[in-house]
Amino acid sequence: MKQTVVYPGSFDPVTNGHLDIIKRAAQIFDQVIVAVFKNPQKTPLFSMEERVELLKKATEDMDNVFIDSFTGLTIDYVKSKKAIAIIRGLRAISDFEGEFQMALLNKELSEDVETIFFMTDIRYTYLSSSVVKEVAQFGGNIDHLVPEAVKKALEKKYFPG
């Protein structure tokens, strides 16, 4: 049986930190579904469709990585894909509390789905989609923070024409 995991997130936009976790998960599991979700507490810069497309471009060389999107409860989506686990990334201790709470809630909702935490590579501990957008908005260099397609998409959003 194939071991499928889901890496859910808003990915607004996908960063090299996200890609690091995706690549590492893809080395361990048979199938990684990167699932873009609509977070009602955030107002995204990119539409869900744009985020899916950027992820597809960024992962096109990864044969066992699939990009999807969903709305609703993550645990319902994970179960619909017959996945064994949810992948979450941790950058710092400050991420742990919220992620731990969500993992416990998901376990309560479905005791047969695990949450697996990946510690970020030290190169990306400071990196977030919010930081990337802020630097890009002011014309800063983001070459080492995001894939080329994301860089171009951010430039188009912030400096059209």
C-alpha cells in the first residue's frame, strides 16, 4: 500500500523553506499531496488558483508530489485522500504551540491520522511567506528565498506594467 501524506498550507506564496520540506517528505513517503487551503483568517495576495499553479511549477521535477486545493477541515481532506499523516513544518519554538494544538485537535477528530513535524533547514528558520511579500513589496532581492516563478509573480503583483 502506498504511503500518502498531505502537506497543507496557504502557500501565499510558496517559499524555498516550503520546498525544502516538500523535497524531504518526498524522499520518505511514496506520495506527497501539497494541498492549498483557504484560511479564513488570512487575506491572500495570490488567488487559490495562482498558488496552485506556482506550486506546480516549483515541484514539476518531483514525480511523487501532487498539488491540490481544498476548503473545509484539513482532517476531512486528509481522510478523503486516504493519507496516513499530515506534514507540518516548524521553524522555531514559537511555531510549536499552535502546531501542537492543531495536531491534538486533528488527533481528536480522527485518531488514525498522525501529524509529522519536519524541522526546517537552518537556512530557512527566518523565512515565511509574509517576510517574502514584505521584501518583494519594497523591491528587495528575493532570489534566494523563492523559486524563479514566484519571484516573477510577486514582481507582477507589486510592480505591474
